[in-house]
Amino acid sequence: IGPDQHERGFGGIMKRLIDKPLIAAVNGYALGGGTEFVLACDLAVMSADATLGLPEVRHGIIAAGGGLLRLSRRIPLSIALEAAMTGAPIPPEEALRWGLVNRVVPAEQVLGTALDLANRIARNAPLAVQASKRVLYQAATLPDWADEAWKLSDDAARVIMRTADAKEGPRAFAEKRKPNWAGR
């Protein structure tokens, strides 16, 4: 375990926002900590045979790895309450319907679909992707008309517009070529 592992929580991703996009690929049972990993990721691909859920209450404990903190931000509160208080499994169709996962695919396609999403993201300017992720998470609880929300967006845009990538993107578009992102 690295020196900052405890600060970042289980798996190194539970307690700190990671700049890079995180994509969960779920095959089989991802109960308790597995679901908490999914909730800590930005995107998720789930097998049609997999199962999510927070069964901790059935064992006299709570989902203390972030599940209770994140679930109601992903799905309606009443659905999150039912899942957390009953400990019932969440089948793939429900996970997709409620937005817990982005895709449900056959088991043999889970990893490929997750990698396809990763590649689609990786084609974009890395600093712009990271800034977009940060603004989305930071503004998630703010009304879109709030000054604080607009400050987040404006500050991020100001920083991004000064990057080499912000110049490369429009240049590549005008020259009808793929951009060469520098990450600076």
C-alpha cells in the first residue's frame, strides 16, 4: 500500500477525485465494495449477467466505502434508499434504466466496450477532458444559474483556452486532419 493509499480510500479511488476518466467494466457479482467501485468511476459497462448492490445492511453494517455518499447522486433518492435499506441486488436492466451504468452488453463484450469508450475519450484533448470532468463533478450540486457554477465553468474555460491543445484543435479542424494533442 502506497503512502497516500489511506487518504485516497479503498483501491486508491474512493476518497479523491482522479483527473483521468475512470471506466468500470463489470462482469459477475459486484456487490458491496464492487458497487462502490462502480460508483467511484465516471462511466461503467456492465455484463447482462452481472449484478450490482449494496447488501451490507443484511450483514449488520453499512456501505461505508462511498456507496451511501454516491448512490443518491446517481439515481433518484427513493430508489437509492430502497437499494441501501433493503440490500437487494440491482440487475443490469435496472442499473441501466437508473443511470448507474452507461451500457449493458453480453459478458464477452464488456471489456471491449469499456475499451472502446476509453479510446473515444482518449481521442480528445486530455486537459479539456480533465477540466470537463472536474467542472461536471464540482457543479453537480449547484443550480446552473448560480454565480458559483458559472465561475467554475468560466475559470476552467479561461485556463483551457491558454493551452497549446486549445490552439491545436481548431487548427487541425481547419486543416482537416487529426489533432496532435500535447497535453499542455
